[in-house]
Amino acid sequence: MKIEFNNLYTHFVFTTLRREPVIPEKSRERIEKYITGIINNNGCQLYAIYANPDHLHFLASRAPNMDEETLVTIIANSSAKFINENNLCSFHFQWQESCSAFSVSKADVDKVCKYILNQPKHHKKHTFQEETDEFIKFYQKTLRPK
């Protein structure tokens, strides 16, 4: 059966290997543009992206035939290869072998975009570990049966 309409928004968080802060500010925009191209070339749409030194956030709506795991595998493999081939980090770049994916309702897309684009300010107050703990706590709470 063909899906004619979809509303499949996902907030993804990738982490660099061992959470090392290896993405330099001077390469951030180039990496973000490359990942934007990967997303668009796979029939998905990017709403926001921000590459921190040790992790990456992006919000995308997926094509109905694209599951989260396939999309992140394509992005992780292709972007790591791009970063290494273009010497955008001072040594061999790798993402962690797993990432996080959080579903987002259409009503929350603007809020999540603002959060992603506000990463530099956010991380002046909260570490990546605190951020991760907040996400897990929020999603565990919302997923528990009442």
C-alpha cells in the first residue's frame, strides 16, 4: 500500500567516538551542509541541524520508505568518510556505533528547531551528559503506562 501523507519527524543525536570534542568550529558549517545534502538526497527534509564539538543534533522528516536506522547508517557512514577525506578533524573521525532518535509531533517542530539551533547557548549551562539524562528522563516518563 502506498502512503500518500506522512508526519514522521525525528530528532536525532549522534555522538563522536568516546564523546571526544573533535569537530572543530571551523569545520562545523561544512559538515552540517554535507549532512543536509545526504538527508535531502534520500527523500527526507531537514528542519534544523547543529554540530557541537562532541555531538550532532538534527531534526528531519523522513520519507515513508525510510526508517530511522537506514537513514542514520547512511548519514554516519557517508559523513565520517567525508570528514576524513577532507581532513576536517585533526585525526581519524568516527561516530559512536549508536545514536538516539526521538519522535517529535508536528506541534513541537518549531520548539525542537529552536532548541537545536540554540546549542551553543544551551551548552554554556548544561553538559552533554546532563542534556542526555534530561532527554532519557523525559521520554521514559512519557512512555510509561498510567
